[in-house]
Amino acid sequence: DAGVIQSPRHEVTEMGQEVTLRCKPISGHDYLFWYRQTMMRGLELLIYFNNNVPIDDSGMPEDRFSAKMPNASFSTLKIQPSEPRDSAVYFCASGTGTLNEQFFGPGTRLTVL
Amino acid sequence: AQTVTQSQPEMSVQEAETVTLSCTYDTSESDYYLFWYKQPPSRQMILVIRQEAYKQQNATENRFSVNFQKAAKSFSLKISDSQLGDAAMYFCAYRASLGSGGGADGLTFGKGTHLIIQP
């Protein structure tokens, strides 16, 4: 299995631009999580899905952030408009029903200038 | 809300020695899961070991073992025979049991401990 796939690996954009991060979970996993890692706040959960349905988005910082999971093999995290304080590493992770382990993707390093 | 605290921002150990990383957590739940994740410079998050709260026996994975003290809400990681490849950030994480509601299925992480291995 290829593991969790995230794209792009690095993204540099200017303030005000729309940014879309992509994730392909491991086949057969029914949970998908989006996390953000910053020096100040550490690793924090943004939103997660179960069977493509958003379960909890209380970690999404503002209305500028949105996430979708149109099918079991694809999810997006969109920031519009982006701001410099959104600069972080964004991780996608997936897991099965028992959630004994969450498998993380390699992360997307986002820099907003 | 659950919190996870790692009080050691950085630890250093000689190669082949043993090191213990500390983690405490706060929860009102009786059933939950605890994890240690390793993040090397590649930034890939790698599961090191997990512990289910209802199991009294401490988890062990080769050179890695935990000391789980449920009453004290403590979950330390012991690395024996430290190797250069163990150098990384180590994160302690908590997850409530499935079905607890809200964001319980996600992981709550500590701020991490940077482990340095001295050759």
C-alpha cells in the first residue's frame, strides 16, 4: 500500500490567494483527519470525517477554512483567502473503525507570504 | 477538554544508554488510548507504541516500553539501547474511546520532546 498521499508537499503563496491541499487516504480506511502543526500551537486537529461525512469541525480556525470529502479516496482542505498566520505543516491521517492507529501522510508545508 | 503535557522540551542521551520521556494527561474518561509518535526531520509521523487504558500491562515494542500509571495519569516512554536513528521529536497523544462524541476520535497531542542522541 502506498500509504496516505498528500499533495502538494510544499506550497508557497501570497496573502489573499486561495490554497487547496489534497489527501488520498489508505484504501479501506473509513476515517480521515486533518491536523495542523505550528511551532506556537503544536499539532492540533482541524476536522475529521467518518465514511465521508464530517463529524467534527470545531478545530477549524475560521470560516476561511473549509474541507470536503466527496468520496472515500479523496479529501481537500481549502483556505480562502490565505493569510501569513496560516503558514504551517498540514497533515492528513486515516484510520479504520477501531482507530488503533492513525496513519499520517507526509504533510504539506504551506508558506503564505 | 483533554490536555496532554510533555514537560521536557529537550532530552539528550548517550548512544546505547536508556532514556525516559515524560507525559501526563488530564481526562475524566475511564476508557481511552495513549500513543507515542516519533517525528524525525523528514516530519513523517510514525507510531512508536500505544496503550489501551483498560489494560494494566504496560505496552512494549522491542526497545520501546511505557510506564502507564492510570491513577497518576502518567504515560512515560522508555527507550533502551538508544540508537542514532532514535533522534527525533517525540509526541505523546491521547484519544478517547470511540463513540465518546464530539472530536473524541481525533488525537490530542502534547507539545513534544526533542530527543538528541550523543554518539
